[in-house]
Amino acid sequence: MARFVYLMECPSIGGWFDKAEDNQRINEILANLQANRATIISVTRSLANASSANSSVYLITYDATAPIDV
């Protein structure tokens, strides 16, 4: 198995972090990766500032035989 990453950006509306929406999107991606036999290594969140809007950026690291199209 090889190690791969999936990068996802969730823009915030009005500068507020939407935990429920981000959780739902992350869980859907994790379920898809696991359904395709990936082993999740880590999920890391950081903040990005593009123009005047803040975004959460999630880096999902996983092991699989090939990259998985999420």
C-alpha cells in the first residue's frame, strides 16, 4: 500500500465555522475512502485566508493501493 492525501476546502460564510456542515462533508469523504478499502491515517484542519473570506482546509491522509477519486 502507498500513502496518499486528499485536500478539501470548506469556505466559511460570514467568517463563522460551520461545524455541522464540515463534519457531514468530512464523514462522507471518509466513508467513501473506507468503502474503497483505504486506511485513514489522519485528518488535519487548518485555516486559509483567501481574499476576504476564511476557509477551513482539511488534509486527509490515507493508505490505499492507488489514489481514490472522492
